[in-house]
Amino acid sequence: MLLRAVLTFPIRTVLEPLASSYKRQLAKQIAFHCGEGARVLDVGCNDGLVAYMIKEYEPSLAIVGVDVQARKPAMIKRILYDGRRLPFPDNSFDVVMANDVLHHVANMGWLLKEMRRVSKRYIIIKDHQKCAFFSQFFLSLADCFGNLPYGIPCVFNYKSLHEWAQLFGEADLKLAVGPENLELGFGLIRQHNPIFKLEKLNAQNL
Ligand SMILES: C[S@@+](CC[C@H](N)C(=O)[O-])C[C@H]1O[C@@H](n2cnc3c(N)ncnc32)[C@H](O)[C@@H]1O
């Protein structure tokens, strides 16, 4: 316990203030894409801080979270599930989002299809993008610092833009907006952090 506290001290003092401004910017951009009065599911909500911040930008949203663990108390209503089948009927939400979650999931295609199933129309993904030869190393390092000290397992499953497009196609999703970059940092830091707003291919038939 003491060793963990000592080892994570630099992370808590240096990286946590940075993480907080990262999450605020993320929340601001996602809130803009949710639309007024939407019922939103936050997949992999963790402590619900990002969802809470999103609601500060767009108070009309109703946001529920799901996660596979409850290491921290949640700031929004959070439901635990097995990581396979989302515990909701088809078409339950206007928007289903996953922020920095899919690269923690080995079978992200499966989770994308589940997100599609419970969404009436939109799916919002904030994740990482491999866009340079050192991306895998750079992103893995950032993931280790940002998640392992908090007990969040990493599987380092990063995709290039081309691979994202392929996954979205396989899940019958088309790009509605974006990808836009998280408006934080510069150059490669921004390019590594895309936001995709996706739409179900048959949404107009619902
Ligand atoms: C890096 S955190 C991101 C948390 C939050 N979305 C945010 O933006 O602050 C990744 C989260 O994904 C969760 N997670 C991992 N596998 C998952 C799965 N199959 N379904 C839902 N959540 C999952 C982890 O437990 C963790 O809370």
C-alpha cells in the first residue's frame, strides 16, 4: 500500500492536473455532439467524471453509465455488467458513447455491435489512432502511466484510421461527423486522439 502510494506520487501530482484538463476538453467536445435532451449511455464510464462534466456543458442530457468494475465511487448512475452484453433492450438510447474504452477491450468489434444494438441512432467514440511508426510505443507508455496505477487493465489495442474505418463498416456504422481531433496539445498529440460520431446505417428505418 505504502509502496503503491510512493510510486504513484509523481503521477498523482503531475499527471492528474493534466488529466483533468484533458477530460474537461473531451467533455466539452462530446457534449456538443450529443444534442439537446438526448438520453445517453456512457460505456466504460469508470467514476463518471467525464459524463458529469458533459452534463455541466449540456444539462438537458440524461446520462447513465456502465462499466465492468467499480474501483471508484461513481458521480453518475453506474450499472455493472459482464463486459459482453450491455444490459439494455435494443434502441434504448439516443446516443451511446465510449471514451477511451475500446483500446482496453480485446474484442472491440463485439462491443461496437453491442453499442450499435442499444443505440437508436448515434454512437460516439473517442479513442486513439496509430498514425506514426512509434504510435504503438507512445500510446502504450501513456496508457501505462494513465491507467495501470488506477488498476485499469490495458490490452494496448490501438487502430490506424484505416482499421477504425474497417471496424465501423463491419458493425454497420457510418461516419456522421469527423473524425475530429481532441483540441488539446499539438501535432501528433492531437492526431492520436480522434473523436468519431457514427450513425447506424439503418437509423432512418426506426
Ligand atoms: C481509460 S478508462 C476511461 C474511463 C472514462 N470513459 C473516461 O473517459 O474517463 C477505461 C474504462 O473502460 C472500462 N472497460 C474496460 N473494458 C470494458 C468493457 N468491455 N465494457 C465496458 N467498460 C470497459 C474500464 O473498466 C475503465 O473504467
